[in-house]
Amino acid sequence: MGSGKHADIFKAFRVLDLKSCIIRPAKQVGRPGIEQEIKILLSLKGGPNILELEDIVRDDQMGTPSLVFEYVENTDFRRLYPAFGDGDARYYMKELLKALQFCHGRSIMHRNVQPHNIMIDHGRRKLRLFGWEYSAAYVASSRYSVRVGQGFAKAPELLLQHEEYDCSLDIWNTGVILASVIFRKEPFFHGISSFHLLQMIASVLGTKGLLNYVEKYDIETTPDDVDAIPYFEKREWRSFIDERNEQLSSSEAMDLVDKLLQWDHKQRLTATEALNHPYFS
């Protein structure tokens, strides 16, 4: 079904009843990593819109564990998102936030929320959050690796090597997905390097906010990164509206994007606050 950094993903059938399932053999993840992922998946079992871990099997010769998940008849997001109407966008973003509300409520950070890890069976209106390889338990005031997730939607705190982040990391990525959907611009932020991606974000959110963020958290920078970024004024969200996306880009949608895509991770809405936003009324 696909190939990721840590594993190939296969569609399989359970021999007993020919029920479809997804199998993800561990490929490059060390034993502590896979055990941590299994522990987190078990703690999230039964949560809303979280791809359910159904079984764990091991190869007899290699002893390598494979994770068995429920099957979802997924449609590639590159075909699905451009076909979304306003109702679809609101529905699926709400379903994603329900999953994040659940895992954040259990102090679990996904750390890799991106379209590749969101399975959608559009015919059944079913969304499942997948790809928990980078997930971690959040403990206040702890430091975490910034080498997580993918370049597609890396949050400013990761790009700036700020290790004291929290569950709001997932909220940033959700905001990027929402912006990609409502403005029909995929990916919404695109950069060939961390510096370039930071500059692309600054060209939308404004350089002043970046400088304030760096100063507030006393983030160490070098002359080659933040100081080299040109000064940009914050761009109005309505400037992204055109004839292709005007039906999706309501004032409520743009307000939610604005409240999710904040430089300062402490200023972003929580998943619960986002679910109470007028966009989902």
C-alpha cells in the first residue's frame, strides 16, 4: 500500500475469516522504538478516529515484529482533497481534531500529522489517524528530539531546534493541512531546507512574529538562519482566495487557520478549543 521511512505497508487478509487488514513490518526501527510505539498504540486503543492496532505478529526466522491494523479503503489525498466541498473540509478536519483531542488528553504527541498519515474512506465518511512511529509521551518541561516528522509541515519550533515543545506541534500540522485544503494549495508551505521553509512561513505569518518568538523563548540562532530572513509583513489570509477556493475559504475557516498557525506554540488553540470554534458549528 505504501512505503515509509521506517516500514513498508501491506494490505493483507486474516486466514481465519479473510477479513482485510493492514500489516506494517518493522524495518529500520530499533526494538526500544517499536516497543514504545506499541505501548502508545495500546494506550490509545478504542480512541475516536485512531487506526486500531488489532494484533502483533513476529517473523519466525528474524523475530521481527509486524503490527496488524484495521483496514481502511483509503483514497490518496492528492486526488481526494481537491474534490472536497466545504462540508467535506469541515467534517474531516473535525474528525482529525477528535483523534488529536483524545491522544493529547492522554499526553501523547503524534509528532507526524500529515496527509500521508491520515487515511480517509470517503465512501464511508471514515477518517483514521495513522503513522505513530514518531509519537511520544509528553511530560511538562521536558526536552524532545527535533528530528521528527516530515519537511511538509514542520513546525517553527522544530525548524528553530527548540526542544521544549508540546502537543501544540500537532496543532501546527493540522493548521497546515486545513490551509492546504481550504486554499487548494498543496503543500501550503514548501521549502527545500529548514531555512527555506522558515522563510516561506515568515512570508505568510510575518517576520516580526518570528523574531518575537525567538526572543521570548531565548532560542539560540546563527547569522545564517533567522537574521538572514528578509522582513515580511504578515499576509492577509483573504489574499489566498481565488475562484478555485472561494467556496471553501469562509471567514470562519480563515479565522481557524489563523488561530492554529501561530509562531508561538503556546498561542495556538488546543484540539478541544479548535473543536469549539465556529467553523464547526
